[in-house]
Amino acid sequence: MSNKQSSDLNKLRAAVTDMDNLSQTAFKQIAAISTLLLYWLKTPQGQVNTDITVEALNCITYLAQSICENIGYEADGVGCAYDDDSKKGGE
């Protein structure tokens, strides 16, 4: 294996590791917020006070969008970004 191939492989390995870390962290946060939200909605207060529900859902949305961007950035850094436009052209 040449030095360039070895360097490329190390970059790819680092990117995949970073993406795994980012996704696991964000998905655990989303799962925790979702679980708490479900418990909250089962309470009388949760039925009346929808502001907390809205904020929790906004937080989940933010986390999902953020992790999508971060993973895309990492993948793009090693030339492996998903190109949604190519899929649209094939339809």
C-alpha cells in the first residue's frame, strides 16, 4: 500500500469514527428527549402545558438537522458525501 493510499485510508477511518461518534451522541439525546416527552404527555400537566412539548420537539428537530449537517460535512471531507441531486435526476 502506498503512502497516499495509507493516508487516504486513515482519513476515511477518522471520518467514519467521527460520524459514528456524532450519530451515537445525537441519537441518544433524541431518544432521551423523546422518552421524557412521552412521560410528560402522560401527566395532567403535560396535557395542558404544550409549551414544553413544543420546545422538546424543536430540540429534537434541531438535533436531527445538526447531526445531518455534521455527518454530511465529515463525509464530504473524504469525498463521500451523498448527492441528493443525482437521485432526483434519475426519477
